[in-house]
Amino acid sequence: MGPVSGQVIRKGDQRANPSLPRAGPIEDTVTRPSACVWCGAAAQAPSTRFRADVWKVWECGACGTSYIWPRPTQEQLAPFYRFQTYAAHTYGREDHRSLRNPRRLSQAFAQVEELLGGPGSLLDVGCSVGHYLSEGKERGWRVQGIELDPATVAVARKRSQAPVQVGPGLEVLERSAQFDMILMSHWLEHTLNPRWQFDAAWRHLREGGCLLVRVPNGDSRAARLFGASWTWFYPPVHLTYFGPEAFEVAARQDGRNLLFARAHRGDAQSFPMELGFAAARRLYYLVRGHDLLSPPVRTGVHEGGEHPYRPSLMRLVDVAEDVLPLRAMLGRWEDSELIVLLRQSSSTRAT
Ligand SMILES: [Zn+2]
């Protein structure tokens, strides 16, 4: 019997059933993406940079973006973001003034305020416990946020006294909602549908408004050198790995005004720390047989338990970096984070 329309055929099936047609490769539509999750191009290949044993990573031949495929479900992802166990929320239990490198919060705002001529309305997508909401309010912005985990939303509301919606992304917004600035800080790589979210942000920007995106730089030196041992390779929490080219391609596709897509250190470790962590992670994998950052992922189910990152360790690293003048010495080597700024203008406004 020939294949039924819509039936999935794997290569193994061909050997098992000699009556199936032999000519040409048979498309595995379950595990092979038909198009890039970011730019929609058809040329997709298994990633040679990120080789993971549980979540498969694919790379786009057109925009260079790497991504987990098949995508997990939102239900599979939710447990990873619980307030008690998710590391980024853990740092958030501290006051935002005592966070690692608080200057970065101020820098991001200052950049946009200069373009807009002052503070306006801000939407922080994936606002975690609300650092940016608090900072924005102090600077005179009207702020609101979106966050996935309800317990984290409760903390964000309490700390920032700002409206925060529970949800996976911009689909929770009112259709008519408009903002002067939309911030996606270390969030786009977590979403199941990054391009839809990126496009939705554009629709919710006021004329002249800015979209500020910060993501791990999947094309950084550390990512290229360390691959699946790189600090920010963290499936399935990080689902998509962007390089600068991804944003250049996306801006070109829709005629959007890309002010810059630039690599810098951002929230990353310094390069020597990246090196040390990658070595430790690789060693852990060799000895224990599973990954340091995501042991529960082996079963596809997150059972809870504390994340191996500890804020006190991060603090120690910061002190060490201040004592040894590593930041200044290694500045030009640092490219682990991408910061991208786009601006809505009448000539580029999407309809
Ligand atoms: Zn692509």
C-alpha cells in the first residue's frame, strides 16, 4: 500500500516496507523544519555549531539563525520559568540597584530617551520581576509589563507597582495598545514564535517609537568556540540563537529602520569566565553523562529543584573582575550579547 496523504514517513520505514517508493529522499516532516522560524527560508540544515543530545538544533542557510526543532510545547516550557527555580527570577529577588552591572539598565533607557526626546510609554515583554519597570518608572516612564509565570508577575507588580499581564507574549495585548518603547531584553530567544512576536511589537509601536532587543549572540566568539558548552546554550529555555545577520535580514524583509545590531558583552560573563564555565560544563557532561544546566531535560520534563547558578557565585565573579581589571583589558573581545535597536517611522510603518 502506498503512503496515505499526510502520513509521516521516516527513512527507517522505507527499509521496513519494501513496497514504499525507493526513488529520492523522503522528507521527515516531524523532525525536519520546513522553514526557518525567523526568516521563513526553506534551506535548513542540522546545526554544526550546537550539537545537543536531547533537543535537536537546526541552522538557517539564509539568515544564520539556529533554533531548537521540533519546538517544545508551551506546557513543556512553563515549569522552567517557575519563580522558585528559574535563575533570572532568582537574581530578581534582590533589589535592582544591587544587580550585576546595573549601569546597563540606565544605558538602555538613556539611548532611547535621547531618540525620543524624553521618557514616554514603555512595554517590557518578559519583564521577570520588574527591574526595568522599576527603573523606567524612576526615570519618568509610564510602564507596563508581560511575564509568563504568575508567581513572578505577582512579584513584579508588587515591586514596580505597575500593571503586568500574565502571558507568553504580545498576544495578550489589546489590539489598539501603542507604546513609545518596547523592550525585549533576553526574551526573544525564549519564545516559541519569535518572528510573530517581533512583528507584533512593530505593530504596537507609536510613530517614532523604538524596539530595543537584547539576545545572546549565537554568532559570538564564545558560541563559535564552545558550541553546546557555551554558557547561553540552554535548551529548551533558549530556543532560538540569533546573530546580527538575523536582524539585518528581518529589517530588510519588511523595510524596517534598523538603527544598529551590535555585539558587546552585555549581561554575559567576561571571556575568561566563559572559557572556564564552558570547560567545566564539558567536563561535567563527560563525567556525569548529562548537561550541567539542564539535567531534567533528558526526560523532557522539568521536575523542579534549584538551578546550579547561584547569585552569590555571580557576585564573587563580579568582585574578582573588579579587582583584576579584566573588563577593561578584554573589552574588545567581548561579543556575547547582541543589542538591536529599531525605530518606527512613517516611511517604514507596517500597515
Ligand atoms: Zn532564517
